[in-house]
Amino acid sequence: GMPAKKHVIDPESLTGKALEKEVCRRIRLARSRWKDHNNRACRAERTKAMDLYEKLSPEQRNQVPQELRVWLRYRSEKYFGKGK
């Protein structure tokens, strides 16, 4: 079977830098699913990215590279609607 994951991160428990990094990772993942035209996977990852992004303070949001924020907000809103 599949090898066990060494550590499963619970995104709910992340804070600070770890949360910032996870947000960036999720957005990049969503973006690569997007490039693969895998819309369902993209939407799922983007939703997770959005949920985590919304936990960031304004200062933390500024640590997320702008291209990722722009993609999360605008690029995908056009296609996936305004979220919740």
C-alpha cells in the first residue's frame, strides 16, 4: 500500500510563518492543478487555500507573494465565483 505520511499537518493548527508557508503552498498547488486543466482538483485546493488565507492577519497576507494573492483572488474568482 501507500507509505504512511511521516507527519500529517493539520492546517487548522498552523500559525505564524507555518501558516503563511502553507497558504503559499496551497495556492501554488491550486495553480498547478489549474495549468493541468484539472478543475475539480483546482477548486478543492483553492478552497483550502482561501480558508487558510482568510485566517492570516493583514501583515501576514503581505508576506504572501503578490502574484499568488492576485491569482487566488482574481484569476479564479472569474471562474469559480466569489467562494462561499
